[in-house]
Amino acid sequence: MQVKSRHHLRSDEIRRITETLADGLGVDLVGDSFEHVEFEAAPTDLVLVDGEPLIAYYGADGDEPFLTVRGANEFPPEKRVVTVDAGAVSFVSGGADVMRPGIVEADDAIEAGDLVVIAEETHGKVLAVGRALEAGGDLVGDSGKVVESLHHVGDDLYAQTF
């Protein structure tokens, strides 16, 4: 992924990001340096926190800050977590959308359209970031795709180094 631009964020933008993550995920993200990285041909921009790619911008306008897989593993969220069983790990890690039968638990506060983190049940490690297609109470069940995968372990965004 070719970097188009890279610049430090102003304090008001840092505050907007940290407040959004605190409200939405229950995460207290701290860092000394926040840099916005825009790529030539990628749909997602990054925010480096102390040089680490911990935040990505999602959404139609690219203005919805949310943790990356690395960010969610470094600052584990308390909200918007979907937990999958061991049988789903290889699929989710490979970028597959999340199917209802693989989900063992989901935050009831999740609403359709929310960004969520997908964690495995054994160790709680985050495998992917996705968008919920249904409300949290409806994510556990027998059939159907319920979370669209947006970013996962091993994709270009995850592999990006700075």
C-alpha cells in the first residue's frame, strides 16, 4: 500500500477520536503522537498512535474512527464485541464474513450498522473488525451472515508497517 500523505493530527481531532472510541468501545486510548496516514488506492486511512497502526477510518465518507485489529488487541474493547467459537477462527482470520452459527456471544447493545470487533472465545484475541448486519441480540443463532468483515488478521492493512 503506497502512502499518499502523512501528517500529525491537531488536538481537536485527537480528542474527537479518543472520545468516539471511549463512548463506542469503552476504550481509554492514550498516546503521545497521533498521525493520519492516507493511502493512494486504499479505501481506509489509518491513524498511527506512537507509530503503531491502531485506528482506521471506516464508513462511506471515511470519517468513522474505529480500532484496527492491532488496536483492539492492544486496547481491548469492553463494548461492541462479537465472540466466535474455535471452528470459526480460521474463516474469520482469512477475511470471511461472520455467520450466525459461529457466534457464541455478542454485545446486546450492538445495533445493525455498528462497527464491531470479532474475538475468539479461548483467549479473547481480536481476529477481525466488521460491520454488524443485525442487532446484537439477533447475532447468535442457527444460520445466516450477520457481520460483514472489513479488516482481518493478515490483510494488507494488518501487514502495513511504518
